[in-house]
Amino acid sequence: MSGGEDGFTTVELITVMAILGTVLGALVALFAAGMSSSANQNARYQSQQELRVAMDRLRGEIHTACTISTPSTYNTAMSSVTIYYGSDNCVAGTHTVTWCALGSGSTYSLYRKQASTCTGATQRFARHLTSGTVFTYLPPNSHLVTSTSLNQGTSSSYIVTQDGSAALARLHVSLASNQGRSNDHTYHLVGDIAFRTGPRACATGVASC
């Protein structure tokens, strides 16, 4: 048998297999990373879309509402808000709607229920919220003292009521969602939504209504 017909040695085969294994392993890792990135992007897009839909629904419902169930709790971040309508004479009734953020730690979901409380709510509008206190009521005929006064409480050092501006009541809504693994992936929607059918001022001596 001539030398040209000799096969590969065991060492050569092992070397080739090791090289192929390394190359294939790198290709598989690259493919898996691409799949994971695509899945994360899709999940983040879905989460952002949920926030936009929720904000649109809130805007539509608050614009046609007149007040909330707890107007005395103003300029204070809340996890839930119950909205009253003129069709119910601005008190609890068949059209009353409650929105709430339910969860714990740094993961919450936004729910809506047509009732005076959020107990048993199943209509979920958004997931992966980073905070449960997403609502702040600002009464009519009022203004914040500075840009940093939001959510600082009812003291006149932070919010002036009965200021003569005849401004409509507003609900400040702050929705932040993070479907990713870092703060770089946080998507934030903020809006001040006016109660267009509500009063432009409260009774004399009443701070909020």
C-alpha cells in the first residue's frame, strides 16, 4: 500500500472535531442570542403597546367624568382611582369605573373594573409596571407651586387651591413599564388628563372637590 492511501491519524481527527465543535458552539450561541433578543424586543413592544392603549382608555373616560371618589386626597400618589360621572350625578352609580395597579415589589399590572372598588378586577390593561402608585388627583382651580411639587401632599407650600384660575381638575397618570432586564428598557408614559365635565372651582372654603 502506498503512502498516499494513508488515512487521518487519531490526533488529527480529534483536532478537527475540536475545531468543528468550537465553531458550531459559537454559531449556536450566536443564533440563540439573536432569538432571545428578538423575543425581548417583541415583549417590550407588546408592553409599550399595552401602556398606550391603557392611556388612551383612561383619557377617554376621564375627559367625560366629573370627579373622583376621594377628591380630598389630592397631590398624593395613589394606586387606585374611582371615577364618577355626571350621568350618576357625580356620585357612585352604575357608570362608576375604578382603575388600579395591583402587584408587589417592582412588578404591577393595571386593571379596570366598572364598580366602586377594584376588588375582583379581571380586565387587565397593562403589565410589568414598575410602580403601583400611578395616579395623582389635582383639584380644580389649583396649581402646583413648582415643577417638583407633584405628589408632595396638600400643603400650600406645594399646591395652591382656590387660586382663581378656574382650571379644570386633572388626573396625573404616570405609567412606567420595564419588560427588559435593565433600566435602559423602561418605557414611560405621562399625562395630565382633564375632567372636562367637572367644576372649575369648589365651594368657598373647600380645597378640593
